[in-house]
Amino acid sequence: MPDSGNWLGLDYGERVLGLAVAHPLTGSPRPLPPLANRGRESLAPALSEVFSEWRPATIVIGLPLNADGTDTPMSRRVRKVARWIGELTPETRIDLHDERLTSESAARRFAERRKAGRARRRDAADMDSIAAVLILESWMSEQGHG
């Protein structure tokens, strides 16, 4: 179980990567601006910049599984992306974490924030980073942090 350094949560999408960061001392993930996914050529420098700024000890990537826990076509893509990210930052631990229901939960949180007047429609792009927060919260809980 990692106990030092930042943890970076990543919600992979074909168009957008949601990001969140947490540190063991704060114990509370917060969303980061999402990254546009226009292919590995443009994504590599953007991710390298995030890694350089936040220096994660662990990157937690949401793994979209079927309800029965089996792989989906998207989970197979995510596994490939996770290997690629591991090549971008070989000194960083990469954990895949079951993300079932995080997208729905992120949409509910966003709807609640909108209803309360704390979010606008244009903030919907940040939903991917809210999903990354939820992935990181779930992982942290599983690791005994929070």
C-alpha cells in the first residue's frame, strides 16, 4: 500500500480523460482539469506535464467492467492505455480499479450541484474529472485510506 506521494486518478474516455489528485495527508481527492483525448501523440505531452506537476506515486485508472466483472471492449482498451502510461512514467505504480457505476454517480453529483446552483451546463465537461474523483475515492477506501 503506497503511503507517500500524490495519487492521481484517471477516468479514460475516447474523447476526454478525467483527472483527480489526492495526497495521503489530505485524504480527499479533488478534480483537475480534464484532458482532451485526440490520440497518443497529443496526449503524451499533456500527461507528461500532469505527471511532472503532481509527481504521482500511484496512478489509479478506472477499469470499466461488465456487471459480472468480466472485461468489456473498453476495458481491454483501458488495459492497453494503462500499459502505455506505465511506459510514459515507468517509476510510477499503475493500478487498475473497478469503476463500475462511477459515471452514473458522477452524473448524479453533477445534477445535484446544478440543482443547488453550484454548477452550470458548461461545467459538464468536468464530469469526467468527477468520475476520476470517485474512482480515486473508491481506491483509497479499498487501500484503507478514508
